[in-house]
Amino acid sequence: MTAFPAAPTEPLHTIGHTMVARITGPLLVIDSADDLAYGEFVEVEAAGDTNGAPVTRRGQVLEVDGSRAVVQVFGGTAGIGREGTTVLSRGRPARTGVGRDYLGRILDGAGRPRDGGPEPIPEDERDVGGMPLNPVARDHPDEFIETGVSAIDGLLTLVRGQKLPVFSGYGLPADELAARIATEARVPGDDAGFAVVFAAMGVTRRTADFFTEQLAATGALERSVLLLNLADDPTVERILTPRVALTIAEHLAYEHALHVLVVLTDMTSYCEALREISAAREELPGRRGYPGYMYTDLATLYERAGRVRGRAGSVTQLPILSMPDDDITHPVPDLTGYITEGQVVLSRELHRTGVTPPIDVLPSLSRLMNAGIGGGKTREDHRAVADQLYACHARGIEVRRLLSIVGEGALADDDRRFLAFSDAFEAEFVGQGAGRRSITETLDAAWQLLADFPDDELTRIPAGLLARYRPPT
């Protein structure tokens, strides 16, 4: 059973609402709707076109105000008129089937099969709105997830149960990074218990094919659920896509003890759909036309990540979002930053110079990194090496800016060493190319970059770690 079942398991209650007061975009405003409830799942039946062909579409109640209700119609309101339209109620909110049978499947944004296969066999049906977790029941994230990307694993460590967004400008390879993490990420020592739920919203068919091919070619599709909401699919369906994805992920995590990584791309497309529906409802706009409740709406999605005490599984989120004009203060990244535990920022400048992946580590951070690294998790030198890399790279960036003013001839020997370090750091450590690195290989690569510095300049690394891990010169 999907979010929009073709054959409902319970009989519809015929309400017979024919008082359609107004049609605005994908919305119907209905009078005399006393027995409709907020969030309820409905079917809209219209008389149809001039040839008399009936139109039946599914929808959801967005608002109830006294006897008036607003219904968003999935598939749009084309062919639906004010006269002869009837609303039939399911008496329940939107639900989706969940279970292990969804692994290896490609679905549309509403949870229906898109791969031509049979309907998945659900173990249960769940409300796509999810269930809020009692904060007392939450367990603190403290287990490392290895993505295979050195800049993330070494400096912006992803922890099981964390929500770590990727901020990208338009045209930057965020899709490639998302697919790469989805195919290569794992929990060290527990490969069999790792799964991916990948939800793409508002993507082109070319991008959808890219995600499908990447997951299939690497064999990752067998442990993944891929939901694709295309750019020409109904906008209102885009609002449902991340909720269906998270509902499937929660069941796999908490009922089957899987470590589930949920990739949501592109959250800016989701917010654009939210703004479009808000405008159709004639709501007062907030910043840049987005609805004033967008922060709350995003929080209802992001806060579904985490771990639960007494449950072995977890839900980790990696939202991908585009920043219009590369503006990190845009409402979507700005509000996302308040809710999530850090960010990975992609750099247009690094992308132009051929660095892959073009991660700018200085404005990036992972607030839960310290909880997931160290002896017994990654390696005992991890924190110290990361701090030293940050310190040396920051100094190198300062020298690079100074170079544009005074010229290379005015630089001291120390300045030249830090400048050379930053160039090598971006080209070799951040720009690792298509290859995958384990956390051990990542830390070893960091030590090689630091080998040219004398011990007295590596002030962030204790002497004991220097003696144990510093490569011979």
C-alpha cells in the first residue's frame, strides 16, 4: 500500500461536497465542509471535460476554518470545475506502506513504483507525518559513519543520527557528491546493517537517470530505496516526498535495526513548492516570499533524524540544498543552519580549479564531530590532526590573500611553506578525485601533508602523537 493506494482498504465515506467556492492553482476551497479534518486524505471527483470523461484525483486537506476547508489536489486542478465536483473522505491522514520489501525499489515522490515492478508488499502502514520523539527518549549520536570522502571524514565527520546538510550553489556538483555518499557510505564493522533512502525532489529526468544509474552500477540499489519526484510531477507531491522517505527510513531503522542514511535533494525545490502553495492559499509572505512557518515546516523534517534509546537502528540525514546566487544568508540555508548540526559548503572557486569534490572546509563544520571520533571509533590522533590541518590551511589562505597584494617576492620562507601546504591540501586532500579513502587512509594522507613542518610548528598535536604517527622524513 502506497501513500496513494489505488484500491483503499476501507470504504470511502461519501460526503458529497459540491460547494466549491474557489479554485486557485492546485487548491480547492470548499464550503460546508464541517466533517472534513485537517490533514485528511480525500479523493476529488469532477464532472470532467467537454467530452464527459470524469476526472478523479487524490488530495489532502490543508486547512479547516469553521465550515470552510482548503484541499490541495495532487495532479493539479486542470479539468476540475466548480460545478459537479464531489469530495470523498478516507477519514485518515496520508499514509505509506513500509517494510524491507521497499529496499531495492525505485518509487515516485508519493511512494508508488516507478521501476515497472510490482507493488511492494508492506509490513505495515504509517502516517507520513511521523511521530514526534520525546527528547528524553533520544540517544546522543556518537558513532562514526565513513563516507569515503576525506574532507568529510577527516574534518567534518558525519555521526550516526546526525543531520548534516550540504550547501551548494547552482551548477556545483552537489548531485554527484550526494550520489557518491549514498553509494560509498558505511558504518565501519556493520556493512550489513546499513541502508540508504534517497529522495530527489523536483529533479530533471536526466538527473533522475543519473541517480538511478549510479546506485545500480555500484550495487548500492539493493540496500537503497530511491524516491524520484520529477520537475514535471505535481508540485504538491513534492511536499509529500521527504515525508514518505523519512517514514520508510524510520521503520527500517527502529523496527529492523538498520543504520539508515536519508539523502534529501534538493531541499530548495521543496521550499519553492512550499512557497507556491502558500501563495495559492493567499497567505501573508515572509522573507523573500517564503511562508512564515517555513522554519517550523523544515524542523518537522530535520528533527526526524536521530537515535532512540533501546533501539539499535538510527536515522541520519544528509539534506542537499542549493543557495540562489551562492547566498548562504538566503532563507533556505539560513533556517536550515539553525536546525541542523553543521554544514558542508561547496566552493565555486575550488570547482573552477578542478578540485573534486570542491568542499570549502573553513566555513564548514560538524557540531557532533567530537562525539564520533577518537580511539575506538576512528583513531586517537583524529582530533589533533584535524585541528592542525585547519590551523595550517587557515594560515595558508591568509598568505594567499596577502600574495595578491604584495607579490610572491615579499613572502617570508614560513609564508611560502604555508602557501604550499594550502595548495597541496586543496589539490590532494580535499581534491581526492573519484577514489574512496578509508578513515585510516585519510588520516595518513593528512600526516603526509604535515610532514614538511618542524615539530615546533605543529602546536595542535601532542608530542606523544607526533612520536607515534609522524611519518619518517
